[in-house]
Amino acid sequence: MTDHTPVASLALGNPWEALRRHTAARIALGRVGASLPTAEVLRLGLAHAQARDAVHTPLDFDALASDMLSDGWRTQRVSSQAQDRQTYLLRPDLGRRLRETDALALRTIGTIMELAIVVADGLSSTAVQRHAVPLLASFRTVFETDWTKVPVILVEQGRVAIGDDIGEALQARLVVVLIGERPGLSSPDSLGIYLTFAPRRGRMDSERNCISNVRPEGLDYAAAACKLANLCRGALIGGLTGVALKEDSDFPPSLP
């Protein structure tokens, strides 16, 4: 005779289980003895693989430039002094410096502009590929400037501070850097935004403002664009960015 009596699961639940629907953080995973349940181990392995892919997968600059052009942006592609991905990961300092030939090319533009936008692959090409275009589309609707004079500089192997070199070469009053953030195990596609007034080589991180975790599951495009617009206005009025400039708006993103 076959015994069809169901066998109780060896995996023990967690009293925080109900909280999991509110966050992507790894909480209430349960346990089997002193170990994690097999399903959670497999999910962790997948998240780790996605994070590695975000770091090592090259950004498709041709597709990104095409999408930007379709949205009416004028783009120019440049590179940092890191010649390849391995060098970029081992030598962060080279990712902060613009290749000299590209710096000379940007200087020939020769027009003092209010705003320049830099889009760099950073540590998550996935984030840039997914979120840069829709974020800029939202930003354009809530910030007033002469958009015909705003260039979008696409940077290969770039770090945040490369915006200083680019902004200085373009003589821009403000530079906005969109960059793929270091991926976490629950957020392999998080986009970061950095704003610097009067960019020039040697600026410190304390002289920038940062908006982090831009993605549909984090800070959505409309909210991030609204925060960025407020910071840009404050920077132009006060002539500064960084720790001295705060963004405290709580109004709906639809209201400029």
C-alpha cells in the first residue's frame, strides 16, 4: 500500500514573511536547519550573476545614440583614459580622466552653455541602457533651458568625476552625469545622477549632489527628474552644488 500522507516541509518560515512584499531586500528567507532553503540559494546565485553581467556587459553605445537621436538629442561619443574594461576596474583614476584627444575635440565647440549632460557606462551598463533615455525625456519636461544648446556626451569606461573634465572643456555652468551605479544583489540596474556647478578638474565629491537608485522599482523617472530640476535651479541661483545645496521638495513630480 502506498502512503499518500503529505510530508511536512523541512524549510522553516520566518515571522517577517509578510514584509517581503514591501521590499526587494533579502529578508525573511526562512531556513532549513542552519542553511537557507534551496530556492533562496538559487535566487541569490541568479542575483549575483545579474550583478556581474551588469558590470561586465559592454554598453551598446550605437543603440543608445540611436535612441537619443530619435528623442531629438545631439550626442558625441568620447572615452576615458581607461583603454579597456579590465583597466577601468583596476584603475578607477583613469576612468575619471577624459582622453586628451576627446578633450581637444570638445574644446572646439567653443560655446559657453548653461547645461551639459554626460551619460557614462559606469559599473552598470544595464542601468544606462534601460533608464537614461526615459529619464532625460522626463527631465526635459520639467526644466527650462535652451535645449538646442545642450549636448549629450556619451562616455565609454567613465567614472563620475569625468564630468568635471567634460564640463570644463565645454565651459558649461552645470554638468549632469548619468551613470550606472555599483549593482547590488537586488538592484543590478540602478542609475545614479550627479550634478556639479562650475565643473573643472579637481572638484571634490562634496561639491556634487547625488540622486541615487533611479529605476522603476526605486525612484521613478518623474520623481528623479523633478528632484534634478529643483537642484539645477538652486545651483544656478546660488552658484554652488554639493553639501551646501539641499533638495527638499515633497510635491508631486507632475508639478514643476
